Amino acid sequence: MAEERKLTLIEHLEELRDRLIKSAIALTITTLFSFVFAKQFLEILIAPMGETPPVSPSPTANIIVFTKVALISGVALAMPVLVYQLISFIAPGLTAQERRYLYLVLPGATVSFVVGVTFAYFVMLPAAIPFLEGFLSDIIKPSWFIDRYISFVTSLLFWVGLSFETPLLIFFLAKLGIVTPAVLSRYRRYAILIIAVIAAVATPTHDPFNMILLMMPLILLYEIGILLAKLA
């Protein structure tokens, strides 16, 4: 088989420009679409608060939050196109085996992220919000600013979604020979300690119940990662 022709620096820059233009077009379209449905997206994000609506701290806060939600939603909707453009740009520089690993991991990473976000929204938030609202509510009236609440929720969804990609990350590192199942098993106790620290930082309430609620799936994901490493 003939070797693929190597691109010149100018050709690489031209391809990068084309990829960036396509990404920008996709991001513009999805963001405009998100502006139309930003109110519905916002209602979904504040739904865990139940009958306690958040408070606007300033005259412009509602507009800023509306725009922020639209932008975040636009990026999330455009992510498949953005990832495709990135992979299409770097794939020619990878070996055939590395490309196979990449194409195997990426779809799974997307699914894992969505599962993590779903877990955070339907399991963690319903447990965290009542705790936060009820803590010292007999002497302090809870009144949450909408801008800080949205930052809190979006950060939680993002980091929990990211943590659910741990098994595929371990699998990919095992494929590259960076880690082995034996090493992962040997350092399990340290991994659990690190998971506890991550749960303490990522858990919005910092109470033991919600920390354990986050730790359990993370430990399970680590064990799944060891099994995947054995298959690598």
C-alpha cells in the first residue's frame, strides 16, 4: 500500500482554517437554536428546586443567565460536530491502530458523559437540593441567586459527567501500555482515597450521605475500568 502523502505546513494551516470555520458555523447554528429554547432549558435546570424559585440579584442577572444557558446549550449541542472536526484534523497523523482505539473510545466517552449528567440530574440534585434548602432553615431563610445556582448546577453536571468517563480513560491508557490491571488493582486503596477527596470537593453539600452517593458509582467505575484494562 502506498504511503499517504504528507501535507505541507501551508496545507495543514488551510485544513485547520477549514475545520475551524465549519466548527464556528455549527456552533453559531446550535447557539441560535438554543436561544429559541433557552427558557425551556432554564426551566429544566431550576426544576430540582421545586416550589422555591431562585432570586434575581440584579436588573441584568436574568439576561445574563438566559444568555449563559443559551451559550452552554449551544456548545453542548455542537459538541459532536466539534469533536468530529477535531478528530478529522488529527487522525491523519495517527497510526492505523491508534485511530482504531480513538474511534472505539470516542462514542463510548460521549455515552458515558451523558449517563453521568443524567445521574447527577436525576439522583444527586434531588438529594442535594432539599438538604441545602433545609440546612439551618429554622434560623436562615434560603434565598438562592439565579446566577450562582446556574453556575452550581452546570458545574456539578459537567464534573460528574466527566468522572463517568473514567473507565474508558483507563481502557485507553491500558491500550497504550501506560497502566496495567495489576497496577490498578495494587493501588486500589489509594484510588479509593483519591475518589473520596474528589467526592468531597465535587459534592455540593459536603455531607457524608451525598459524598457516599457520589463515591459509590466512582468506585464502581474504577472497578469497571480495571475489567476493561484486562480486555485491552
